[in-house]
Amino acid sequence: MSNQFYEHKINIIKDGTIASPNGFYSSAVACGIKKNDSLDLGLLYSDSPCSISALFTQNKLNGESLKWTRDILQKNNNFKAIIVNSGNANTAVGNIGLEHARIIADSVSKKLTINPSEVCIASTGIIGIELPIEKIKNGIKKLQLQKNNGSDFSNAILTTDTRNKEIAVEIQINDEVFIIGGAAKGAGMIHPNLATMLAFITTDLNIEKKWADKILSEITNDTFNMIDIDMDTSPCDMVMLISQSSANKNIINEGHYASSAFKEGLYIICEFLAKEIARDGEGATKLIEAKIESASDINIAKNSARSVISSILIKTMVKGKDPNCGRIITALGNTLPQLNEQKISIKIGEIIVYEKGIPITNNSELAISAMNEDTVTITISLHEGNASAIAWGCDLTEEYVKINSEMTT
Amino acid sequence: MSNQFYEHKINIIKDGTIASPNGFYSSAVACGIKKNDSLDLGLLYSDSPCSISALFTQNKLNGESLKWTRDILQKNNNFKAIIVNSGNANTAVGNIGLEHARIIADSVSKKLTINPSEVCIASTGIIGIELPIEKIKNGIKKLQLQKNNGSDFSNAILTTDTRNKEIAVEIQINDEVFIIGGAAKGAGMIHPNLATMLAFITTDLNIEKKWADKILSEITNDTFNMIDIDMDTSPCDMVMLISQSSANKNIINEGHYASSAFKEGLYIICEFLAKEIARDGEGATKLIEAKIESASDINIAKNSARSVISSILIKTMVKGKDPNCGRIITALGNTLPQLNEQKISIKIGEIIVYEKGIPITNNSELAISAMNEDTVTITISLHEGNASAIAWGCDLTEEYVKINSEMTT
């Protein structure tokens, strides 16, 4: 089989959602955790059992809902439901937090007539306040699964995000069609460290667990782990790849003829969601894309790209449309093992602002124009080797400070 | 001698400055680098040769003035003048930068009839723009050394700082009196990494170079290296201890009867200047003091303290007077090798907000009151061992963003 030639086509589905893959259903309600009657409780359901690959936050503080999910993922790999609340992280609240997770899983299992161990839970929002568990229990009763309201689920998982982050792609291989869908939330406490936000990815394919683990980790390292909003890693972050593992489906593994098509589709989903998270950072007005070219190795390329998008001084300079190459080279100086100014060139958009150790101040007006775009691309060529990397961030604005100094008061 | 008992008293000198120690003179002018006729060129002069211990930035990008100074410090240890310009960092400008440093040293040496290699240079301000060297040469001509205007020197080295940072102490041991003075600047690009700002410390004592190097490094690690404003390390930062090494003075070394008094005085100066830098961070309204108690070792204590004051979410919560223990424990979770929530307690001011894994929400109103103070102290007890550490930072405000997005435009 694997020697045969398989052509594939990938299309982005118009209005595609997490529930676009066959067999997935969703629901969302406003159960009262958030103010203003906003959706704050979302349920994702699969009509056949799913295998889940997941990556969790590297913060040593872990949310209690996350602990529940990590624990049951270790014990079995047979899931039918994922319930997510926003507005409260169920974190740093003492032992009551895990008890609340248990109550949520029980309520969902009764509602859907499944086992509590088939229910994954995620919580995101304020840390250090107990969940309003009665509101959540009542909310669960009101959830009504549907095929066509995946966007409500995407909406219910948001916190300070300003918009949904969702996408689905359709992959055709000869006569077969399969779908991958994704939904994510970001906005604050976003820093590059394994699994830095909530991201759920669904597929109606049956992906071999071992291979799914491998490619999810690889692709996360190049996408979700390459974004930064505010250098803080949340205790609740997770990325999940949810694939239907029912017995009547063929298992897709690394050697399968559909594997490269699936991996390509998964990359599109993850890159799209990662960039959407960065672009919608709290208070952000622009996406910053930092490209490192011709680095001596991949780690240097990645660290340098992340250093650029993490620098507060670069974030504020993008906000102010100030093409200040000094701040960029300072960020590199804080990261590179060695800095050879004479070899470095820097572009903002397509405009050269620094070349071979010398700022090109004559280009300032053109560079300011390039910073008017919604996406500001900073390209740095180190001229040391062949490695390259891209990271994504956002500008830092007065609005970010406003949001985060008024979060609970 | 060293077995004898020597009592000492340390007094802070009213209106003391960098030029308070005997034999030091200073001058400052507005040479036109900064707008609005602000002082931007300062000269410090000693009437007898000085030995200098210095610590330089760890950023791999180094300012050209800093390179000049580091270079001559390696070649000799016999200095009479330090010239500092603010408004322009003389950094990332290509080879012209070192040429400009040479011209500055030459101009100062001619003015004072000393050797260029007896002139240290520091520059701070915008990166990536050539120094207006003619303005500086004209400014040097106008400098008039005086005994009593050390505050003008302190003022001339400032960038976005809102006030002078200066202090002098008088140390009495039996019938002897000696003086240590200090001046520093901070405000932006301040992050804990060896030598993260400009700080000059003078004394009329003759301190043995080897011992001066040792204690300056030790004390810097506990003071200047424990502050953070915006997680960015500037390419021009330096800390200098300048002591008069003329042949007619006794050398103070570790075994000298005045050594502990001198070390105590130096600590007072460095701690004061470090806290002043943190308190006057760009846009800041408050000093944040993070105390870690009962950590298992000193590195864990220091890293945890720095993690707390570096967290943007803690900076914004202090700005908003929001006693959010969740953000504090999240910052710890990003730093501690292991997090044992059940053992941790957290106080804001004297108010307990988190104890043994549980937020004390009943104390919120009291904690909000504690956050009204000019200095907000966050004390974290890990209950793991005997190590402790303190770090200092400031809140993050809309004003910080405003300052840094309008820096050059």
C-alpha cells in the first residue's frame, strides 16, 4: 500500500468548527460563572469512543480539573465527552477542587449515560476561587447536544479572548474524505512552554495513539509552543487531539497512506489556532511574527524567535509603530550564545532596518509604513548556518494593563 | 590589630551625593542629546588616582562606551575621570561607536590634562542611533568641576527616570570618618542579570582591588541583581565601585579593622539604590517587595523572589490593588522545582491571603488596604527549609506602555 501514489487535497471548511468531523456533537450554556449571561460551559461529545493524545502545562501548579483529566488519561483511553468551563480555573483552592471535578464528571456521566471515567474536564479563568459547583450542575442539566453548534462550544471556552478561535479542514484522498476540527482559547498567561493554552482538536479518523502522541508533540513544538503573550504559563493549559477509535475504523499510523495528509491537516489546524491566540492576546492590536533565518542550529533559531516576541520593549515598539532595531538586537543579545553584530541583518516587513552591524535609519519612514499592517513581521538573518524558526506574539498596549489590573475587582 | 574591638556608627548624610567622599568633584551640562535642555552629560573626577571594581551587563550585545571602559579596566587600574552621557546608548551603531568613545576620552583627557586611558565612559539611552559627537565635544568643553554639585551628575545620567537616585553614608570608627557615595539610574530595560543598570559608588577609602571585586559582586547579587522592571537586560549596564588608591592611604582589605564597617556601608548604598531603581520603574506607582522565607536552598529562594516580581500578572494586580493569590502561586509554579501547595502560605503586607493550599478570601478587604501602601510586600513561606531572599520590582501601568511605545516617535 505504502508504495502506491496517493494524491490529497486539503480544503478549509467554510464556518468549520470543532464539531465538523463526523460523529461529534456539542452544546453550550451560560450557567452563571461569568457575568452578563455569557456562555461559560461547553460540552463536546462523540457518538463513538475516542482515543486522546494530550499535552499539559509545565507549570508546577496544576489546576484540579486538569489533574482529573491527566489522571484518567493515564488509566484508560476511551472517552466520549469533554466538558469545559470558563470564568474559573478550579485551581489553588485546596482539596475541594478535585472533589468538584469528580462532581462535574458524575453529572455529565449521568446526563449522557456514560461512565465518569469517559469524561475529560478542563477549566479556565480566575485562580484561587472555588468553583460555583451548583451553578455548573444546573448548567449541565440544560446542555442540549446538537450537530451544528460547534461555535457555541468555542465561544463557551473563552475568557478575555475577544473572538472564537476555530477551524476545520476537509482532506480528500482519492475517493475518501475525512475531517479535522479545532477550537482554542488564549488571551492571557500565554508563554511558550509545552502546551500553553486550551486547544481541542477532533477528527473522525482513528489515529494510532502512539503516532498521535508523537505528531501532536512535534507540531505543538512548532506552533503552540512558539507563541507568547505575557510570559506567564497558566496552570490549566492543555492541548488535546481527540480521534474516534471505534472498532469499525481502520487505524491510521505513520506508515498508512493517509498519514502525511493527516499530519499536514493537523499542522494547518495548530498553526492557525496558535496564530489566532497570539493575535487575540489581551489588549492586542497586532500579530507579531518573528522569523529567524540562517541560525547555526534549530534551538538557537527557536530561542531567538521566542526572545523577540517575548520582549516587552519590542511589544511596545510595535504598538507605537517605532522601527527601533536597537530593541530587536538587544533581545537577541539576551538570548544568543554569541552575538556577531557584523553578520546580522534585520527587516521589518520587507524593509531593511539593520544590516551588518549598522542601523539603516534612511529606511525609517518605509519601516513605519510596514508597521501599519495587521501583522508585523520581523525577519532576522544571523548568517551563521541553515536553521530557521518562526514565533508569534502580539503588541503590548495600555488595554492589556487595564484588563489585568481590573480582572477581579 | 584585628583582635581589637572597633565600634562603628553609620549615618546617612543629609543631601549626600556621589561627590560627598573627599577628593571627588563633579559637573554636568545639557549638551543637547536630550530635548528640553535637560542635563545629559555628567563628569565625575577624583583628585587622586582611583582603583575601580566593575560589573558589566550579561547581554551579548555590548554598548561601545561600555566596551571602551571594560577594555581599559583590563589594561590598567588607575583612573581619574568617569564621563557619562544619557539620551543615547552608543550601541549597535557599527564601528563608529568605538571611534566616538575614543573621541570622548580624548576630549576629557585634554580638558583635565590626564591620559585618555584614565577616563571611563558610560552611555545610556536610545540604541541604534549614532552619538551626536560634536554636541558631546562642545559639552565637555563647558563642564566645570565643583565639589558640591553631585546631584547634577546624578541628574545627568537619568533617562526615563523621574528622579535622582543618590545617597552617601558617613562611617565613624573611633576617631576616623570615611564616606561612601552612590548614584544610579534605572527606569527601563531592568532585569535581574549581573549588573543591570548604571550605578556608580565612590569612596575616599583605598580598598584593596581583590577584596573590592569580591564584595561588590556579593552585594550586587543580593541587591542590584534582585530587581526587575521589565525583564529586559540593557547592553550598557554597569556597576562601579571607585576607591581612591593614592599611595598615601592605607589599603583596606578583608582583614582590616574597618572592613566590616565598609561592607555594611556599601550594602546600605547598594540596597538603597536598587530599591530606588525598582520604585522608579517606568510608569510605576509602587515598589513591590517579594520575600521568600523557609525555602530549601538559597537559589530556590532567589529565583522564586525574582519570579514573583517579574510576573506581569503580579505587576498588574498590584497596580489594580487586587490581592489575587492565584497569580502569586502561579508564578511560583513556573519557577519552583516542586510545588507543595499544602505547605505554602502567602501574606500581602501583614495579611494572610493563602494558607496551606487554601485562599483566605475572608481577608480580601484587609489585603486590599495593605495594597494601598507605597510599598507592597508579598511574603511567601514555603516551609521547606531555612533559606530566604528578597527581590524588588514595581507595578506595570498604562503609563509604562505609553512611555515605551512613544520612545523615539
